[in-house]
Amino acid sequence: MKKFYYIICGGGATGLLLSHSLISDNFFNNKSVLIIEKEPKLRMTKHLVLG
């Protein structure tokens, strides 16, 4: 079983900003981050996001 140091629930604006802040800080270089998102992966089109 893979273990993570930090688990972020939600891949919205706040979750992604927090995860980016964690991986950008040298203090967290050897730490793993898992983002859990309940929504399915979105398909991107040229101008619209379709879910």
C-alpha cells in the first residue's frame, strides 16, 4: 500500500492552490501529496469544459 504524507480532499481552486504551495516549498521536497477528487476527469474542448 502506498503511503502519503499529505492528503488533500478536493481538486477545486483551494485544493489545487494548497497542493501547488506544498510542492513548491523546499520543506516538502521528500513528501508525497495525494489529491482526492469526487468528480470524474473533465474533457476539455477549445472553449468549453464538458463534464
